[in-house]
Amino acid sequence: MSTAAHLSAPAPPRPGTAARTRTVRLVSDDAGLRATVERVCAAAGADLLADPPGAVAAAAPGTPADTELVDVRHAVRGRVRPGTVLVGRPEDPGIWDRAADLGGCAVAVLPDAAGWLADLLTARPGGPAGPGGTGRVLGVLGAVGGAGTSTLACWLADRAAHEDRPAVLVDADRAGCGIDVLLGLEDQDGLRWPDLLRIAGTVHAEQLWPALARTGQLRWLSWDRSQPDGAAAPYAGVLEALRRAAALVVVDLGRAGPGTADTAALCDEVLVLTPRTVRGVLAARWAAGSLAGATARLVPAGLNVADVDDALAAATTGLPVAGSLRFSGAVPEAAETGRLLEAGRSRRLARDVAGLLEAAALPAALLDDVRDRLLAAPGPVTDTDIAAAVRASGRVLGAAGTLQAVQAVRAELTGLGPLEPLLPHRGLTDVYVNGPDQVWLETEAGVRRVPSPFRSDAEVRALAVRLVTAAGRRLDAAHPCVDVQTAAGYRVHAVLPPISTGGTLLSVRFRSTRTLSLQDLVAAGTVHPGTAELLVGAVRSGANFLVSGATGAGKTTVLNALLSCSPAHERIVLIEDAAELRPEHPHVVGLQARHANTEGAGSIDLAELVRQALRMRPDRLVVGECRGAEVRELLTALNTGHAGAGTVHANSAEAVPARLSALGALAGMSREAVTLQAASALDLVVHVARAGGRREVRAVSLLEDRAGALVSVPAAVRSHDGVHRGPGWDGLCALLDHRPGQASHRSPDPGAAALVAGPGHRVRSAARAGTGAVAPVQWWARFGRDAETEAAEWIALLRRLAALLEAGRSPAAAFEGAGPGGRAARTSTGRHLELLCTSVAAAARLGLSVSTALAGVPAPELGHRALERRAVATTAELSLCWEVSERTGAPLAALLGGLADALEAELDAEAARGTALAGPRSTVRILTWLPVLGIGLGMLMGVDPLRTLLTTPWGLAALVAGAALTGLGRVWTRTLISRAEAVAPAAGLLLVAAVALAALPSRARLPGTPRPAAARRRPPGPHVSAGVLVELTAAMLDAGLPLAEAVAVLGGCRTDATGAALEGVGSRLRLGLPWHTAWTSAGELPTHLADYREALTFTATSGAPSARSLRSQAAQVRRAAYRRAERAAESLSVQLVLPLGLCSLPAFVCWGVLPVVMGLVPEVFG
């Protein structure tokens, strides 16, 4: 039966409105339902309107939209507008009865009805017959007779059915005498095509699907042996209905002929099966030409007896190869004996069929095209981006096809890839992949094996690496065992060979979409009704308890349900290693531990989170899983008046005291201390166990201190015939009757006033406020200035700031105490630094960001261009240091010290380059004045060369020629010097996006968040060297950021080509793509980015400590840049010979030699 019921047809849109973007209004507080609707709207190109929090109660008033979607759980009778579509989930009880009572045009059960909803939003002609699935229609066409077309069609449909995907096999070969004969099921009851030949009107999926013949999970529709009466088969209507009911519809098209083109046009894709013979390949080329533009791919089958390999077959037919099929000699016998499906399940054939089925999920060309479009753009990938890329590719038409492509691309980029089809299983909790051959599912019904979608261990490893990398961790030979939590909430554990002996191991745990209440657990048999009353009383009385049990026993589920029973006025603080608890409670705060990155930095354990949670005024402190030293902090907190709970691994309730003693020993506590602390802090132990595949609360026990030993005293024990009282029953009753509540009844705080950060112009004006502007430098004071000494004043400022911050000074106090003094304060640079420190200190005391205040410092007028450039660059670098520290938590004093060291190294390098360039610069000056010196030389000889040059025709020619040669020589020499100077590396240790960040009008964004539109319009910063990029990456790795996040942050700091390339690479790395693949999509790289990539390649692809090796690489890059600059200066002296010989000396001859000689000729020869 279909998972959705059609009540009445929605009104079609008015003509002329199709071009306008449709608007959709959803009224629901279900995050999962909203995410599904957002994905559907993205595929349909519709806009989803957001609702205020109170709109759920109203369920109908609000902004009118073209389509109204209302959650059936919150709809109010009499307030549902006409044409409203009621939406819900499959697990919603009584959805159909409630929908019939409320009214509305249709009911859509999501996500099963997502395809129908997408078609509704795009108003496809004819309109959808009813909400249903978005199935794919796959045709199988034979190039020649006897190629095995029907056999392949049966195997494809059977494989999909065994993967728990609704699948149906359709016989479209009217002259084939029925596919049921091939299956050996000709006597099976069910519809046949002759029953549908005279059908009138719309074919409804909810009527057609249960009437089909079936064998196991496979349904099929076949022709029979009756004589055809010439009536046209309603292929279009039947396939459209089956598309809504099944995930995959396999159509046996038979042999290619004149009548197959129309049926093939109804398929999303056609597999053309051909033998590996010359005749077969030529017939496949004719069949491909007869498909009239349908998407088709080639499947070569059988032995290669004619040396026709797959590449030659693809080149001849013009069709890409979807895969190959290797028939065995046992297939004909199996077909004759009715064992065709069993033969297709053999290991070798099943691999081939699974590969074809995976390749047919969506055209590979479409996936490649969409992937390239998405990876070429920086930033996180959203469903809207995927849908836009699919529509831009032009390969999929219609909202249903777009939605399917969105889901497939999402699964490959950010989802579970081949495991994605397993998600719709009801009650799915875990998926276990034991190498490429074994995949197991754990649901509420237990653990069972399903067919593996993987063809090799390389596919399993690639999926594991992508999931782990997307979560910011590394999975490689140096880190073969990793446990992470993805952004989607999946908990992933992976183990690589050779640690795992049977291939890559992958375990995925899924978080339930809804929190089960205690009533739900009672209805499911997990909790006995009598035990439920006891537990509710214990929670509401403020008792402290632990939920114990083995892995997968249901500890988190029971704890969730118990916390949901807490009084509404309590503030619950959750502390977990991986966020799994989601109690239905109005006031919940969640804290999650953070693992160290590959450098061993950035970790925050549960013990630290317990200490932080105590500062949050919790009424109930909950530790998701006590398994280490955090038990000491938890017991301490519960002994200081805080109510609390947690979970612990134990085989039974009686084993909990021993488990607590072992955990306390890890925290350095003696057994006596654990006994005293636990007996005083903990009241109850609720033990959960699995029995016969079902989870049960087996015992409720008291924790008591008896003769210095911690013991668990059973109070209520469950057995097969009910709940029995234990020795601790009286103590439990006394606890529930007389224990005072520990929950705080204080009224909630009204909230502190928000910290207001003004717009950019306020920040800049505050930063500029100081003691006045820098006095202009008089022209006579510009001579004899020691620019190198003034530039070094920046280094002294940075070192003073680092020392003051390391001593514990606040930023404002550090800037106040770091100002220059003595003789340094009398220079123009010193006065500017004094103004800068005073301005930033004043801004910091007003609560403004130091980095933003530095960005507002105006460019100084120092009367020296080089010093002004140095001031602007170093101020931007100083601002960037603060930004990096605020983003990543890197120690600010270390960053400033590193910046000072780098500036000092660069000043030394500049001095060395200046010395090397001093000779060439002097040569340029001499060459420039050499022609003028020639004129003066003539005058000293008593000749008037100017008169000769200005009054005679040949003198004027020499004058023009000399001027041209002088100008050319000047330009030539300046060009050579500029090239030599341009080889110098960029300034500063952290000159990454310096000017771009300095121009920021607001605080920098956090890693992984999208950049605001205003930030994208910032002017690009200066060129950044590879060494600087590597240094900053190392600093962020030291601060705990993963490599992918560090690269993305670098890209987010810039708006030029460098920033776009780095942000794109970072986004691809966060999606889990390998290092080389992420950089390949960036296209051709400039030199500094290529050097940056090469410097990081080793640490990104190996298990070496990244930060330490990166700093070594950065030093090598800088040394190489300095050597290039020195070599350029040395070669400049040689290069200046050309302008000297070709320009300056001829100009000297034109202006100095020729006029003198021509002036002496009349005197000599009279």
C-alpha cells in the first residue's frame, strides 16, 4: 500500500503564473520535516517562508503562500485553508483519521511523498495522481535477439528488492510470451497486461501496487500467452503510477525494433545489452540511433571472442559503458528450470548486477557535471546549490528528477554514499560494514544482514575516509582507528587494515528522529508500568541516578525518557562525548567534548566540561557516559547540592560499585573515597539489558555504604512474570516519600544586557580617538633619516606587547604600556606608534574588538614612502594576529613574538638586498647622467655642443636620437631593477589577508560559517607568499583546528583569486575529498599557491606531525625566496650591460662625441 492517500485534486495554478517563483509556507516545529521540505523546495525552485514560533499553534494564519503545508500533529480544525496539504511522518499515529477530520486537499507522508510534493510545487501538466515515491524507471534493451535482455532485467529488479528497495519488473516485450515463464511463475496470481488494456482514466498507484503479482519482495507485471488484440498498452500511465509506488521500475524492452522507441522514451535511462561480437556492436549502434535522444548506456556481455573490448564498443556505438556482464553456462539451464533469480544471486554475477544497479542510479555524466559545478564554488554545499547545479546541467527535466539528483549528489558529497538507501528502514539504529562483503543493520527488531552495496574494500575505505575527514579528523596509516560525529549527527567509527584483518570496518550509529517518552517505552515493553511510576517519582523528587547496561542496551533511550519527566522549571546541563541526548524539556543546555587534532592540540575532555558546567548554575547535571576521570568531578558536583544523572557500562546493577571504583582509580581516587562519595551522591541505579532482541529495564537498585563497601541493593527486579520487590524496596519508598526536592525554584534571570557592537564607522571613529594626528615631517628633516632604525621600532613594539600579554596584562593595559618612549618617541614612526597604542587602548576599554580597532587606524603621513608602507602592512598584520587568536584560540603572545621574529628577519633580508642592489642603482644613476656629462665635456674642450645640436640639421637629429636612447635606457634599467625587487618575499609571519582583514567593518566569521555579502565586496589584499601561508596554517593547527578548516579560514580572509582558490579547496576537504582531488578542482595555480600546496602535501597525506613539519617547510620556502632575491640582485649587474651598451653609450655619442667632433671640424680644416 502506498504511504500517502490522495483526498482531492489540488486546484491547478492560473495560466500565466508558471514563470513566477512559487512560495511555500510550512507550519511545523519538526526539524526533520522542515529539512525534507527545504530539500523539496530547492529541487522545485520554490521559496520556503519562515514562520514565527507562535505560528504552530495557529496553524493557519500568517503570510499567504501559493502552497500551504501544515503538520498534521499541529493542525487545528476549522483553521485549515482550502487547498492545504497536510504533512506528517510514517510513525505519526492516526495520521489518516486526523487528516480526514481536519480536511485539506491531500496528505503527504514525508520523506516517502517527496517526489509527489516536488511535482505539485512545479505544477507539472496533468498533476500528480497522489503522493508517492520518486522512483526511477530503468529500461533494458537488447541489441540482438538472445542477448539476455529479460535475464538482466530480472536480475536488476531482484537485486533492488533484496536491498529492501521497493522494486517492480515490467514486461514491455509483447511478443515474448510473458516474463513470468522465465521466472517459473506463470501460475502466480496477480495482474497481467491484458487486464489493463482497456483501462480508462488515471492509473492510481495505491490501487495498482497491491494487485501486482509478487515473489518475495519483488513485484512484476507480465504479458501472458493470450493472443494480442491490437489494443495499445497504457505504458505511460502504468509506469507513472509505478514510479510513485516503487523506488526502481525495471522495464524489459526486448529486442530493439521500430516499436521500442516510444516505450524507451518513458524511461529515465536505457541499458543497451550487446554481446561482444562485431555483429552485436553494430546492432547496438543502430539501436542507440533509434532511441530518439533517450539517455542510454552500453552493457557488453559474454566472452570477448572477436577482440571487441569495452573501449572499442563505446567508440563504435557512441554510448558510455555502464558496466559488463559475464554470463555463465549454468544460466540457460537455470532459466529453463525456474531458478533464474537464484542463479543471479551467485557471488560473481551479483557483483556485476550490483555495479550496473549502482551505475544506473543516476547518469554518471550528470553526477560528474554537478559535482564539478559544486566543487568549483567556495563555501558549504546546500541543497539549493545542488538543485541549481542540476538544473544548470540540463540533463534532468522535472522537479522529481531534480529531487532525485539532489538526493544522490547529497548522498555522495555529504551523506553516506552507498549506505544512503538503508536510511529509510524503520527504527534503524546502527549499520555495521565488515569489509566489502558484509553489511548488517540493527533496528528495533534486532540485527540482520543485508546485501552489500560495495564492490571492493577500496569503496568502503573511501567512504570511511570521507566521513572522518568531513568531521575534521584524519583516517590513514598513522591514525587507523577513529571515532567521530558528523555534522548530520551520525556517530562513525572506522578501523583500517591491517588493524582490521578482514578489510575496512565501518560502524555508523544513527540518532533517533524523535525522543521516545516514558509512555512510549511502556507501550513498547521496555519499561514495566509499575517501574515507570517509580522512576517518575524518583526524577521529580530530585534523586540522583545512573543508568547502567551494556553497549546498545538502550541506556541513552531510557535516560532521555527520564530526563523528559523533569520539572519544567529545572535547568538541565548535558555533558557528552558525542551529542546523543535530546530530552523533551524546555530548558536544556548541551556541551560536547572535543577530540585533539593531529597535533594533539585542542582537546576538551568530559572532566573539563563538568567543571565548566558547574559555573552554569545547573539544576540537574547529566553526564552522557561516565567512562574515565570525569567520574571524580561528577561525584564532587552531586555532593555539593546539584541533582544529576548519567550512564555507565556495567553487566548488572550489582556490578556498578565495582565499575565506579575502577573509574575512580583512573581519576586517582582510592576505593574508600569512591565509596564515600558515591554513597552520598548517588541514590539509584537503573539497569537496562537486552532480552530476546528487546530492550528492558531489568532492575532498580539503591546504592548504599555498608561497612565501608559500596553495594547495590535491588529494590525492584523484573522477570518474565512481572516486577518483584527486592531488599531495597522499603528504602526506595522512603526515598520517594521523604527526600526533599533539590530542584531550584528561583525565577529565571531576566538576562544580561546584550553587548552592542556598533557599525564599522563607530569602531573606526573610536579607534581614531587619541592624542592627535602625527605632525607632518618638514622637508629638510627628510634628509639623513635612518629609515631602517624607524622600521625596527615596530619590532620593539611587538616584543613589548608580547611580553605584557604573557605577564597577564589585559589588551588595553598592554597597549598602554607598550608605547615607545625616549628618543624613539621623537621620530615620526614613534609618534605614530604612540598614537596607535593610545587609540587602541581607548577602544579596548570601551569594549570594542582590538582587531577591529586596529583596522580603523588611519594610514599615517610619515614623509617616507617605504615607512608608510611598512606602517600600513604591520598594522594590518597586528590586526590579523588578534583575529587569528580570537578565531582559533592560539596564544596571542606567541603569535606576536613570531611576527616580530619574521619582521626582524625580513628587515635583515631587505638590508642584504639593499646592499646587493646598491651597485646596480649607482650604475643606473651614472648611465642616466652620462649623456649630459658628454655635453659638459665638450664645453670644457672649448666647443659649444649645444649650439651644434640646436642649430644644425644633423645636430637636431643627434639630439632627438640621444633623447630617445636616454629615455629607453632609463625605462629599461628601471624595469630590470623592479623585477629584481619584486622577487623579495612578502613581509611578516602572518601577512595573510592583511589588508582584507584590516578593511573588515565587523568581527570575523567563525570557521565553517558563510561569509556575509558585504565581506565579499572587500578589496583584495596584497600578494601573500607561500611561506606566510604555511606559517599561518601551522599556527592554526597548533590551536587545534583540523587542516581542512585551516585552509578554509585562509581562503575566507581574502577576496582575490588566492582566497577563492583556498576557500574552494577547504570546502572540498571538509566534504571529505582526498588532498590531491581537492586541489585538482582548483585548476591552474599561481606560483605561491603551488608552493603552498607542495609544502602541505607531505603532512596532509601522511601521519607526520603537521605543525612541526610545516614550520620547517615554511622556513625552507622563505630561505628559497631570499636566495632568489639575492640571485636576482647579483644577476642585475650583468643584465645592466645591455642598456649600457645599447642605449646609454650611443646616447653619450649622440650628445657628447658627435657635437664636439663636428664643432672641431671647422676649426681644424679652416
